[in-house]
Amino acid sequence: MSAPATADHGTQPAPAQEAPGPGRGRDWLRELARAAAGPVICAAVLIGLLSAWVVTGGTGNIVSQQVQVTQAAVPMRAFTAADPSGPAGSFLTIWNPGKKADELLSVSSPIAHRIVLVRRSGPEDPGTVVPELTIPARGTLTLTPFGTDVVLRDPARYENDATVRLTLTFRRAGRISVTADVSAPGTP
């Protein structure tokens, strides 16, 4: 049951007010500092955790992976194949200065509609077409017509040209275009 209502229509007491004085300003600043302490501490912890994540490599590569083609040549077919209209091999040296391995996924050229990546154990091995070739971290991949290679299938005649344009596509580094010299038979 509720308390009986009173019929006091008089004035109600005014809420208590703090007395003005020198202590009131300090209390306000103290309350503000107490209210801000939680968010400031959380922000500091979050910045520390994010900094540790970046330093330990949790963000991945901020800068794109780089590879360098230090040698590129396509030897003349008339001297390297029994059929001068047959496939053409290549000499490529690809250096990966990065901390992570990369993969050569494909090669294209305006002189050949089909270019394949081939892994073979030696010059007598016909080789196996593979989907990619790995360039180790801080390492080199050397391609030659006598071993693992990039093979231009049924290319247009290029033997009278000084260079052949090749575009290499890597998993991490993306696309890199190089100008390969047309070289004497069996030489890079």
C-alpha cells in the first residue's frame, strides 16, 4: 500500500548547491581526469598492441614484393631446334630479394600465343609443363633451354629481331615486362 498523499501545496526545498569557492574548480578537474583515464588507457594499450603487430610482421607486406630479372635472352631457333619453326626456349635469371618466396605463374609475349613453364632434369629430358616455378626468398631462379625453362610454343619468326618482349606474371610481385635479347644459339 502506498503512503497517503499530503495536501501540502507549499514550496518544496531547493536542491542543494555547492558553495562557490576555491575547491569547486579542482573537483571538476579531478572528475574530468577520472572520466578520461579509462579511454586514454585503452587507447595507449591499443596503440601498443598494434605497434607490436606491425613490428612482428602481422600486417604482411606493406610494400609490394619485388623481383628483378637480371638476365633475359631468347636464342635463335634455327640453331637450337631441329625444326626452325618449333618451340623456342629462353634464358632468364630472376632474383628475389624479398623475405618471402614468390612464384612465376605465366609468361606472355606478342610473338607467341602459347608460352609454358617447363621443369626438366637435363637437356635430354623432354620436361613437364608446370603451373608455376618458385623463386626462393633472397634467392635466384635460373631458366635455360637445357633445364627448367620458359618455352615459347610456335612463335612467330623473331630471329631477325634484336629483342623479344616478355611479360612475366608473379604471384606476389605482379607483372613485370622485360626485353629479352635475341642471342646466338645456346648462349644467353
